[in-house]
Amino acid sequence: MMRLRREDPRVVGSFRLHRRLGAGGMGVVYLGSDRRGQRVALKVIRPDLAEDQEFRSRFAREVSAARRIRGGCTARLVAADLEAERPWFATQYVPGPSLHDKVAEEGPLTAAQIAAVGAALSEGLVAVHEAGVVHRDLKPSNILLSPKGPRIIDFGIAWATGASTLTHVGTAVGSPGFLAPEQVRGAAVTPATDVFALGATLAYAATADSPFGHGSSEVMLYRVVHEEPHLQGVPDALAPLVRACLAKDPEERPSTLQLSMRLKEIAAREAQGLSESRPPAQRARTERPTGRLPEDYPESRTERRTGGSTTPGAAGGSPGGPHSRPSSSRNPRHPGGPSSRPTSGRTGGRPGPRTTGTGRRPSRPDPRLMRQRLIVFVLVTLIVALGIAAAQKL
């Protein structure tokens, strides 16, 4: 955030302005608040463009797109005035950095983080496209990472169903490196256009760089149309899906719904992989069920096999191999197995120390029972002593 400049307004509509949030090709975005204290992000068209009817039309289209979209993927429209001397509109303020700033300051995200952000953005784009809107300028700086999840902002060049195509005086139709090939060629935009931009955005989140490198606008646009993206550094779990999003042919890209489902699966798998990254010894201690002695576990059975001895059930006839449970193969009636009678709590036929019904050795007596016995003993002793004393007095 930046302080207000001398030329900045202090009040717009019913909102008091506090800070500058940023500036773009259309105008300046301010942090403001209403009389109830609700904070908003308020965009005002620049004075030199307020007289341009094309920019007024573009601005009106952004407001219309914001009104049509339902769901938590975008900032909710609060108020707007398209007939003002300098048209403006206010949306709910979204706290949090942009994806661009997050990666620039802290480095690439993990595979689990990328998949989670991508899944939320894909689901958000489903709502955007169901409203008949194509964003056309999805990129890391237009994604805010709020505590409640990522939010898509800046529908300034969005295309809505039924809207006429506008030419943009002195402005680009998108951002080089995140434009789809059909945008560069001037072909019709579709929801697949946003899928391409999302793929480039996920690649940036994984590598902190555009998948088409750096250079002039002309060089970048040429690479988008004619060269394959560079995805070195993108996690293996995500690379095939990101590459599919960046297909040159829009028909070959996955839909936003397919993306959302696939990224949710990857996010869950990657998160589970992190939780299972404990040392093997620690997992063995915490995951063993009760009711079995330590010697009954596979690793102990493996140790007993050393020295040339073979445990029944470890041969090829057991579908589980050497680590399968030996309960069936240790049946005393099994041909070739031990002929001794089974004992309680043991899986083999060998006699062993006596155990409880759960397979554990008897534990020490219950402390509560010991205390009760001690109390009874003391009381009996006192009664006897009192009886003896009374008899002596007689």
C-alpha cells in the first residue's frame, strides 16, 4: 500500500479513501471504507481516459462481469457509478498478497500448495464461465491469496457472452507470457483461453518464472504461438497437467471442471505424502495394533528365518509372500506343520510363557485392589486390637 498523493481524491461516492493499492492501464485502485467501516477496493478511471467512450464501455463491461459472477472466487461488488465524471466501482477488500508477490518474496510454492491453489482457481473459473464470462487476463498478479482462499480480480478486459469485441487504445489485450495462442492470433476466446492462462500461472507458482521466459512483447508472443513451454522445475505430479493446459489447440486443453477434480486429487495425495514422511521406525512403533507380541511382526519373523530355518507359510504357496500373516499356515493340522496343541494368545504351536486373552503377559496387580486390601487389613487389625483391650479391662 502507498499513501495518497496530492492529486488523489479523498472521498468517492459514500466511501472515504485511505491508501493506494495499485494502478493499472485503466486507473487507480484505492483502499476505502464506508460509514459502517466496511473496507473496499475502489477503482477509479484515470482523468485522461474518462472522456474516452471506449474505456467507459470497457469499464462498464468489467462492472457487468463482476455483477454476473456468483461464488466466493471473486471479490463481491459493493457499489458502482458508471455515469460519474470519473466512473468508479467498489468491491469487497481482499486482504493478502498477490500470487506474484508471494512467489517473488518467498520463492516457489510446494506441489501441495500449487495443487490446492490451482484447484480453488479452477473451481472459481467454473463459476466465472457459467456466468458467460471469460477473464482473458488471468495471471499471478490478478490472483489474491486471502485467508479464505485465492480470489480472482481485475476483469477489466473480460469478455461476456453477447458483448461486442472492443479494440483497446494503447493497451494490450492481455499479458505476454500468459496469453493463449488464440488471443495472439486474434481468434475467438473461449473458457479454454483461461485454462491456458491458468496453466502458465501454475508454472509460475512452481518456478517463479513464466514458462515462456523473458523478452520483448513480440518475442514472448512468438514463443506462445510457436514454441513449447519450459516446465523444468514443475513438480512431477503437476507437470503433465500443466502441459495439457498449455496445449496450443484449445480443444486439447482440459476443462475447468476436469482441472478442479484432478488438482484436488493431487493436492490430497501430496498432503498425505507429507504426513507419511515420518521415519520408518517411528511408523512401525505407532501403527502396530495391540494384542500381538513383538515377535509376531513380519520383521521379527524375517530375523527368525536366518540360519537356514524356514517358517511355515513363507514358501511360494502363500499369496502374501514372506510378510503375510502366518495364522493359517501355522495351523497344527496343516501337513508338515508342528503337531503340538495351540496355546492361548500365540500364533505358533510352540509352548511358551502363559499370556492373557489378548496375547499379553500378565501385568502387576491393580493398585486400586491393593489399596482396598490394605484398608481391610488395617480395619481388621484395629477391631482385633480394640477387642483385646476391652477384654483386658474386664
